[in-house]
Amino acid sequence: MTTDVPSAESPSPWRELSPGIHVLRTAGFRMNVGLVVGTERALVVDTGAGPRSAAEVYSHVRDMTDLPLIAVNTHAHADHFFGNSYFADQGVEEFWATSRCSEVQAEHGDEQRALVAAVEPAMGAGDGARTAILPANRLVAGTPVDLDLGGVSVTLFHLGKGHTDHDLLVGAGNVLFTGDLVEEGADPAFEDSFPTDWVRTLGKMVALEDLYDVFVPGHGEPVDVAAVITQMNKMRSAIRVTRLAMDEASLDMTKAIPILPYGPEQSRVLLTRLRTLAHWKWLTRKH
Ligand SMILES: [Zn+2]
């Protein structure tokens, strides 16, 4: 039955994936935010696209726990870390990411403001409170880092290049937060990617199936290992098709686009990316 009277309590946006391990989807970018609650601290995976979405996420976090918070950024794309300043303003001191991620945040953060302008006008303009670019200050370099939240331990680790050159994974219980290394309901985003390495990194992720059975993508529904395998195989064959087109020097490479397993836009991005990376390789070999 429908009614015009709003219910006293709206349903929680959090979905519990495992005891103490939750996920919610932000409004604008439909980005998956993770929350792992221990007995002493809680950990938030990715902070949103700016102060507006961060405030929403923060208030939902506070519906779940009053514990001190630690934040993690899976990678340096705006929708995943532009909420850092807001969280810092709420007293969060630790922002974890790979060391390379922190560098990219500092060097290229400002360039991404335009990407969020429609959803986060203040952040887009870089004007107003909590709109500063705040790079991660706790760094994962090389070896995995275990964080004890009290009764539950979270492991932060990097498996190799993929969606970017600095993707961080967050393992908690049987749940693995993958950032944009895994994509559900949309094509993988190849703009800053290393496609060949990405396939290898997904292979390493699949090898962790004894440890994890829920894989939380950066966007879309949580998936099982079979979906990660499917994404890996699809990407491997897409790269093969593109390479074949690249080897045929006389062939117009864009002819590969219709036979790639992705939509035209991401097919084009993949093709451009592979061509750019091949060119870099050629340059470094020659000179
Ligand atoms: Zn991304």
C-alpha cells in the first residue's frame, strides 16, 4: 500500500555483506563506499566526490558507529577521494592509500575538479569549505599493511597495475573491496589503465578466492569470483583483438571497435590507451 505520509525511518542505505562489513552507494557517481566496524575503530573505504557526498556518507557512517574513523582511498580518481577534506574536518586523521596514489592525488587532483562540477559545484570550483585536495598521508608501499580495528583486522595491499598504476585493495573478513579494478554493470574504465597488467592483476585477485568470496567493485553490485574471471577473460580477448588490429599496419585500427566486447566509447579508449603505451615502449627502447 502506498501512502503520502513519509515513514518515520527511511531504510538504511547500508547493506551488510558480512558481520560488521557494509557497503553503500553514493548518489551522484553511484560509487560504492565500504565500512568495516571493529570494537575500537571503524574504517571507511573511499570518501566520495566532494564535501556534499562526503557529508552524506559521513552521516550514514555515524548512524552505524560512533567509533574513531580511518579512511582509505582505493585510487586517485575524484569520485573516490575528493571527500577527504570533509572527513579530515570531522577529525579523521589517517588517510591510507598507496604511496603512488598519494603522489597522483597531489599532482593531478586539481585537474579533476571539472569532472565533479555537476554533482559537487563547490568542489568543482575549488571554492568553499572542505574543497581542498587532501592527498593520503598513510602510505602502503610494497608490502601489505594490516590494520587492527579491534576484533577485526583489515589488510591493505597492491597487486599490480590495472585500472591505474596505484590501485589499493582492502580485504576484511571474506570481503574484498577492489576499487575500480572490478566493474559491475558497466565497462571497465581504461583512461589511466595498463590493460595488459590489469589482466594479470585480476588473475592474482582470482587466486585469492580461498580468502574472499565477495568482491565489491568501485561501482555496481558486489560480485563473486566467477564475475571477476569473466571480466579478466573478456579483457584478455579485447586486448588480443586490438593487438591484432595494431599489427596490421595498413588496417584502420578503428575497425577493431565494433568487434571488441565493450561499448564503442570504452573500446575507443582501450584502443587509444594500448596505442599510447605501445608508443612509450617503442620510445624507451629506441632512446
Ligand atoms: Zn576510477
